[in-house]
Amino acid sequence: MHLSIEQINDAAQFRGTNGDHDVTIASTGDQEGLSPMEMAALSVVGCSSIDLLTILEKQKQTVDDFHAEIDGTRAEEPPRVFTDLHLHYRLDGDVTPDKVRRAINLSLDTYCSVSNMVDQTATITFAFTVNGERYEQDEQSPVGD
């Protein structure tokens, strides 16, 4: 893997690339782009989402619509690593909640390289919604939203 960044302007704002795709990296909220920590959080939810959808496809589960979100809490002192991350996956289609839960656990515990790096400093939890019914990480039946 080879990646590079190039400074865009006089500020700490960069264009990162893998040669085919670019991303804008920003150091402050008033600049266009994502901060490095936002990209790290997106990498966790992106990696696990790829695993989740791949596992469900292999299990012959049909996902018609998919959306995922991540919320993070960071340490107050430098290096301000993530201390807690909570993912919420939303799926619609012909999918079984037990299979979704198992796929998420497989991703976060085994397959997702990014979550396995981040869980060295952060507690990672999740919830998921299947066809409008919300399930918590350790709850077997739907819970109210």
C-alpha cells in the first residue's frame, strides 16, 4: 500500500491520495475536509460495514437498504485517542436479526483490521436496526427507540 498527502494551502490542510482516489484532510472544523480522527472513526464503521454486508451475502440474506453511523468519545488529554465508539447499523430487507448480530460480532472481533487496532484504546459497542426494529448488542429481542 502506498499513500501520499500534499498540502493544499498555507494552512494544515491536505489532499490525500492512493493514486486513484482523493480525500481532503483538515486540521480544524472551519476547513473543508475530514479530520484524521474522523477518518479513523469512518474507517472503523466502513471496515465493519464491508464485513457485515459480505457475511450476510454469503448467508443468503438480502439487504435492500443499508446505513451505518458511529459516535466516538476521545480522551481529554493528548494523544486524545478514542476511548469509546458506538456503531449503529440500519438494515432493511430479508435479513434475520440473529444473523446480523453474528455478522457484526464476527466483523468487530475477528475480521475488521481497523476495529481490532482501535479496540486497543477504545471500548467498541453496537446496536442495529432491522426493518425498523432496534436491537442492542446484548439484547435478543427488539427494544423501543
